Amino acid sequence: MADAYDPLGQDKSLDRDCKTLSRHVLEQLNSFSPDAQDLSALMNRIALAAKLISRRLSQSGLVEGVLGFTGDVNVQGEEVKRMDLYANQVFISVFKQSGLVCRLASEEMEKPYYIPENCPIGRYTLLYDPIDGSSNIDINLNIGSIFSIRQQEGMDEDNSASDLLQNGRKQIAAGYILYGPSTMLVYTIGTGVHAFTLDPSLGEFILSHENITVPEIGPVYSVNEGNFWQWSESIRDYIRYVHRHEGYTARYSGALVGDFHRILFQGGVFLYPGTIKKPEGKLRLLYETAPLAFLIEQAGGRASTGTEEILDAVPEKLHARTPVIIGSKENVALVESFIAERKRQEAEEALAAK
Ligand code: AHM
Ligand code: MG
């Protein structure tokens, strides 16, 4: 029906443009309580970090000192890129004086970073991977940032952050930012998974996909097959299976966020299993696999280490790694079935050898 105040019927597109991230969080929680306001403000800050990183990336080929290595090696033993450091610093700067976050922990910092002025009132810890898929930075391919928010449960004198060594079910929010053809922010606060797209003309993330569900099964398997001879026999069995059966296709970009994003929308499975050199795999639990596990469970999928749900895994240290099998329920179960079958065979062989 025509509206005297909206004769051109523009309400719909205006409504869409007003679905910003902070408003969405409050709507999801259906509350204006202090906790809801905090979460909304936290997500707003993360969006600001995303915009700053996105802006720098969009000009990276033209500006001196943005691309390339710093010459340093981080706590993970990996060479640090300039963008890794910049993005790490962006999150710190954005959360300084926020009054919200007392402590940040990231892939690029050996120990958590405290913001003492926030600690009397800051009730949250932010865990993050500032740039995921660093090898893609210098060649202008997709990269991401991953984040996770936990309640701060105490403050250690020794800076060990032992309260963080708890399972992923302690997360109150998690998500990622994908710097692709457009910049997208995908998040959950335990009420489904929602995606926002950055509108550069507005400088705002606008809701683009609400209540995303991952298909029960999908065609994609995403894994670095260059590690084939480094894997256990069970993972090789699975890969041989997908090679010999129709309906599977491989996709691997070298950036977890991009590969995960494809699977979230189209179904399939991403794997980073343990290797001979790295029995726990490459990816870190607290700020890479646990946040994505929270998202995939909220979207109706699964994330497993091969022996337990990722969200149940308890890290032994801040930078603990874990093997990961994540995606559509049926695809994850298929990989697990090969792991279980090998285990059964090994147990039988051990029994026979007695
Ligand atoms: P990064 O956070 O240092 O970039 O490392 C994580 C990345 C993931 O994005 C990606 O899935 C994986 O490492 C790729 O590793 P590989 O080159 O061993 O396949
Ligand atoms: Mg990473």
C-alpha cells in the first residue's frame, strides 16, 4: 500500500541499510541490558578494526612499507609480515580506552597484552589472529582476521592467563573478517551465524546474510595435499576415497578464513590434520579453530579434532595447536569414520600380535 511519507516505496532498502552490526547484536539479544550493550560495543570495535585493516589492504600495492616481511620471527617460529604487525596493532589501538577489554591475546604476541587502564572495569578478553593466511598478503589474494571473546575470569600475577586454558564453550562471541572482493564480517553470539558486508560508501557493515546454515553435505574438500606423505594412514585413506568417488572437488586457497567461508555457504569439509613434523597440525585452538568451531556449530555443522569436538578441547597453553576437521556434518563424519576404522584395525593387529 502506498505510504504518504514514502511514495517511492524506499523503506525496504533504507531498512536494509540501517541493519548495522551493533543494532543487530541488540536485536539478537532482545535486550538493552548492560551485557547486551557491552557485546554490541565490542562488535562495533571489531568492525572498526576490520575497516582500518581493509582500508590499508586496499591501498597496499601503492603505499611504501605495507607489504613484505619485517625480518622478525614470531612466537610460532613464522616469519612476520608488515601487515601482520600492523593488524595486530590495530586491534590493540581500537580496544585501548574502550573500557571493555582488559586483555588481548593474539598469534603475534607471546604473552597476553594487558590494557591496565581498562582492567578495573573491562570484563572481557579478546583472542585474535590479526591476519590469517599471511602468505596471500603480498599477492593480493584473500586473507582474513579471526576473533573470539571470552569473559575475563581473573588476572594472574604471572601473566600466564591460565583462565584462558578452558574449552571453546566458554566463548561468548566469535567470528571472522574476510578481506576478499568485498570485506565481510561473519559473527555469532550463540544466536545463529550472521554475515555483514562492508559498504565502502557508508563505511558501515550492513547485514547481508542472516541465520546462515551450512548444508548437511557438500562436494568440497579443502586440504593441503602437499602434506599427503606427512599424514597418518587414516587421512590418506580418506583422500584416496574422495579421489576414487564422484561428487568431490578440491579447493584450497592457503587462507583458512576464505576456505572456511566457502564451506560455510556451500558445504564440504576443511581439514588441517597432524603431520609428522607437526603432530598437532598447524592451526591454533584459542584464536583459530575454536572460534570457527563455534560458528560452524551455530550454523548446524561440526568441528572435530578427529577424536573429540573442537569445542571440548582444552588447550595446554595459550598457543596450543590442534588438528581440525570442520564443515558439513556428513563430510566431517566421513573423515572420522576413516580415523575410527584405522584405530579398529590397529587394535585388532595389536591383539593378534600378543
Ligand atoms: P597464518 O595465520 O600464519 O597465516 O597461518 C594459518 C594459515 C591458514 O590460513 C591456512 O589454512 C594454513 O595456514 C595454510 O597452511 P599451509 O601453507 O601449511 O597449507
Ligand atoms: Mg592464522
